[in-house]
Amino acid sequence: MESTTTQIVESLSKAIVEHRLQPGAKLVEQKLADHFGVSRTLVRQALYQLEQQRLVVIEPARGAFVAAPSLQEAQQVFEVRRMLEVEMTRQFVRQIDPAQIRALREHLLAEKEAVSQGNATGRVEMLGDFHVLIARLLGNAVLEKMLRDLISRCALITLMYQSMQGAQDSNQEHIRIVGAMVAKDEALAVRLMEEHLLNVVSNLTFDRKPPSSDVTHALDSGFHSTMQLDMPTAQSPLSPL
């Protein structure tokens, strides 16, 4: 049961991230149940998981819809992040120590691995965690929580609109930021952090080809020949995002 739900989550996640499903598209439980050959209960469980990941919005009496982040929302969220993270970077450089440097470098290695694997969800999580880690190392629990909440709002936006190249660029920018921090070059670290956050927004690709609003068509176009649910003749499920 759990593996089947997981496969439905992965299928819908990939369709959303790859822009084969249109933001705002309605996800009808019965239609999905028919498509996957499962009960509506399993579909509902999958939709709840997608809601927790902010890929789907479930509205009472209306049903589930693909989340629809906007460029304006992205700009506003990143503007608030710049206000917080520029000052955070300044304070962090002033008190950085060898243990913190080791933690940042370890994270950069894990981040680079996640980006190289082409795992969209994994790379977005690791790229966002870099910023949360700085707040945690700074010892500011309030700032850490605020950043985690903001980055959670950013996650869907970057997940849906950040290209592989954009993710690689972000990783390289993180490496340069840490280099400036290690050198205790406060002015450079602050400038690189501000430029990095501006670059993330400017590199989001909001002009992609309009996706489908039909769930069955979107899933068939990407998964029909490559994915089956657990059955005696099934192929291996897609790797997690």
C-alpha cells in the first residue's frame, strides 16, 4: 500500500515539476484512481502528501489543485530573504570559527552531490538548507525558523521554475560565499549573498511552454511507457525526485 502511494506521489510530483501539469489544474480523485488502477483512498493519501510538500492545494468542498506560485510571489519572498540574509551574513562572518567552516564545507559537498544527481526535490532542499544552516550555526533559533518558513515558500517556486543550470549556478555561488566567509571578507560575503538571491529569482524560467490541464494526458505523456504500479509485469518505478 505504502509503496503504491509513494509511486503516485512521485508520478504527480514529476509531472508538476516537469511542467506537464498546469498550475491550478484540478486533480480529480476518481480520475487519478482510474488512471493508476487503485482506490480513491490511496489517491487521497498521495494528495495529502503532496499538500505537505506544497505541490498541491486542497480546498474544502472543491478538491485538490496543482499549486500555482507566481513571479510576484517569488520576488516578494526573495526580497524579504535578502533583508534578513544580508545582515545574517554580516554577523556570521564576524564570528565564524573552524567548526562552523567544517559544517559549511560538509554541506557544500552534499549539496553538490544532490545537484549532480539531477534529483529536483533533493537539490532544492539542499540548496535551501544552506541558508538555514548559516542561521543555525549563528545560534539564532528565531532567524532559523523564519528562514525555514520563507524557504519552504520558495521551495515550490524554485522546484517548478529553476533549471538544472540554475541549480548548478546556485551551488557555485554558495561555494564562493563560503570562501568569502572563510577569508572573513565581510563586504565580499555580503555582496555575494545579495547577488546570489537576486540571481536565483532572475534565473527562474516562468516562460516555459504551457503545460496540460488534463491529468491523464500529462501523466500518459511522461509515464505511460516508463512506469507501472507494483504488478507482476511492472517495470521499476521512477527514482524519487
